[in-house]
Amino acid sequence: MTTASPRKPGSTLRPADRIFAGSTIVAGSLILAALASVAVFLIAESIPALVADPAELKGAPSSFWAYVGPLAFGTVWAAVLALLMALPISIGIALFISHYAPRRIAQGLGYIIDLLAAVPSVVFGLWGIKVLAPAVTPLYGWLVENLGWLPFFAGDVSGTGRTILTVAIVLAVMIIPIITAVTREVFLQTPRLHEEAALALGATRWEMIQMAVIPFGRPGMISAAMLGLGRALGETMVVAMVLSPALVISFVLTGSQNPSTIAGNIALNFPEANGVNVNALIATGMVLFVITLVINSIARVVINRRKAFSGAN
């Protein structure tokens, strides 16, 4: 029985191979072209706002950067808070599904987590306004009363519960399915030999997870966290519906003066904007575009550095 020899490098490709290779090149080029076109559009439309008299901008800030600074701060602050809450929970759920739960329960829970990712943002926004905000208002009062010496809970408490912390909680619920789904699949790819070797050496299940599963899945965990962070950075409806925004830079989590986000500010002000204020909103979108690119670039560098220690080698 003869076997076909592998095709040597440089040999003539069959027509089907040429078509497939060309289509993949075109698909990859389309992504780069779309990204470049978005960048060119944002830069071109942002220039009028960058060179305009600050008095023409809404609220008459001292400069454009004084206008976008609080928005950029609020965007990153809310997303980081959401990630800090969602990441431990997501990793715990992923570990439970992949290494602790019985097979039937794990499959059902996995489907539920995946379905949760399909819930529209407006539904989460309504839940945040009608259910979460009234429920957490007494908790905020307790935090301010007992932990008011901390800068995060200083000042007067919000009477409506529509604070940056409430938005962060809703965002955390929204990104948990994304982080969980990716992390779960990464944990399931852990080489079986690594797990069996750890158990054979006398490790408990948790010790085996510490020695084999988590090191192998660390790059995937970072990637999942960055996907969730990207969703939180760009979320619009939840912020616009839940938050009572103001152009301030404040670390207080329970007060009535809360920093807005870039996406939420665009959604709230774009319908009524005109002239140079439209360009100002597009310029803030350019800032969000740059923030997202920077964060993803940093994540890629971290993943590449840890690739050699992922446990896959």
C-alpha cells in the first residue's frame, strides 16, 4: 500500500489550493482595510474639533482634552471595576464546569452561560435600573456610613443607586459569559498527561489545577479577560440607561457625581449635536479607539511573553 508523499515547498499548487490561499489572503486583507478605513475616518472627522475654539464645544471646556479627559477616565474606570469583579467569578465557573461538575450538569451549565451572552444590552440596562439600583441603595448607605473614611466611599451617598459601581456590576454580569466561555474551552484543552502526572505524584485535584491547568491556560485567561474588557470599554446602552453622568474625574463609587464614559456620552448627545460638536463626539470615539488598541496591544505582548510557559511545550 503506497501513501502519497507530502508536497514539497515550491511545488506547483493545484487550482483548489490556489483559490483557497487567495481567499484567505483577501479575507485577512479586508480586516486590515476595514481597520484602516475606520482609523482614517475618525482622524479626518476629529480634526475640526481638535482645532476648534473650545468655546464652541458643548459646556465650553478649556480645551478638547479637558472635555475628553473625564470621559476617558470614566470609560477605563468602569471597565476595570467590571473586570475585577467578573474575572475571578468567570475563572471559578470555568473550573467548575471543566474539572468539578458532573458531565450532565457541566453541559447544561455551559449552555446557560452561552445563552446569557445573547441577552441584549437593553435588557441588562432595564435590569440595572429597575432591580439592581434600588436593591443596592441600602448597601451603598451602609458602605458610606461604615467605610466613609476610604476615598472610594467618601461624600454623600446617591439616593437612586445609579452610580459608577452599579454600572460596573451590570457590566461584570455582561462580560462573565464571554470570559467564562473562552476560559472553559482553554481549560478543557489541558493535556491529559499533565493532569494524570500531577495526580500520580500525589497531588490533590486543586493542586493539580494549580500545577497543570492554570499554567497551561494562563495565556487563554489573559485573552478572555481582554475580550471582556473590550466589551466593557465599548458598552453603550447600559451606561446610557443606568448611570447619572457628569464630566468629572472621581474615584468615589457610591456618590451622585459619577464620571461618564465615551460610548455613553456619544449615545446621549449625538442626536442633539450639530456642527463642531458632532466632530467632538467623533474625536472622543477616536480616543476610545486608541485606548482599545493600546490595551489589546499590551495584552498581546503579555501573552507572547508567557507563551513559552503555557505548559503546551
